[in-house]
Amino acid sequence: MDDGVDLLLRKRVPVAGGMAGGSADAAAALVACNALWGTELTSAELAGLAAELGADVPFPLYGATAVGHGRGDRLTPLLARGTYHWVFATSAQGLSTPAVFRRFDELTPAAAAPADVPAALTAALRDGDAAALAAALHNDLQAAALDLRPQLAEVIALAESAGALRAIVSGSGPTIAALAPDPATAAAVANVLNASGLVAAALRADAPIAGARMVG
């Protein structure tokens, strides 16, 4: 039996964009192969394979809202009500994740171990309060990403001046994630960013969303 498979990938998330796009591709490939080969692996079994592929892969497999433990591959679901309107401002040039982590280590040589998820963040998600969620957003890697790519600070400032409740570096960058209070404001933020010449593209997305799944 021929166990090989040919995969055609139409990729909209930029490479090295700090959005776990490669991890989402891997999760989708697992789901597709499970269906194609009729292996009938459970979600838990697929998650075990996903963790072997990469620490970020289990999350896009499940989707929704969760906290990652360990390397980020062990997930605890979080209750999240409401819909959150995001704008993702991408860059023409990627930013190396290892380089950002190295810079983080240089900037914070005595960094403490990650703390528990702040109560304010979990409460905001539970209440469906976008403004409270914006106030609770934090990315430990942001200072390192901005140090390596200072112009990203202009994108953050522009998104917030256009109406975003908060804009932060996504993952290890260089993508900037801006949280808007409603769809109309999200569209306005995206239009301003797209017209600015500072970004490659500004993409809309509403959360939470389901994980990798078969469609059609």
C-alpha cells in the first residue's frame, strides 16, 4: 500500500510572522491525513502526535481558548464568552523566533518563571469584556521584538490611534495584533494600517474559532 500523501497548501499567514502559522499547517495536515488514511485517531491521540511535531501544534488542533503549560503543548481550556475582533498587521520581512528569544535572554537575563494566567485576563474572557481583555494583554517577548525591529512601535501606535483598544506584538513578531471593540472599528483600523505603508497587509479575524477540521 502506498502510504504517501501529496499536500497542496494555500498559505495566507506569513512565514516567521509570530502567528503560529506553521503549527496550524501541521495541525491541518494531521487532521487531513487522519481522514484520508482512515486511521480514526481520537483528538487526544492526534494531540499526542501534534506535540511531537512542535510545542505550538496542539493548540490550533483544538482551537477555542486555552492556556498552554510545559512547553506550551499541554492545554487547559478557558471559558471565553463573546466575540473578539482582531486586526493582524503583517510585515514583508519575517522575524526569527530564535533571534527574538536570544534577545529576550540578553535583555532579561534573570527572568522569572512564567506566572499563572492573570485573574484579570480570565475574568475578562469569562465576562466577554473586550476592554478589560485589552487592559490585561501582555507579551513577554514584545520588548525583544521591538528592540530588533523598532519600527513596529509605529504600527502599534497607529493601530491604537485608529481605535484599537490595544495593540501588541503577536508571538515573537513581527506581526502586530490589535484588538478592536467592534467590527466597524476593526475594519477602520485595518483600512488605516493598509493605507499607512507601514505594513504588508492588515487582516481581520474574529475569535474564538474552532481548531483544524475537515470542510466541504
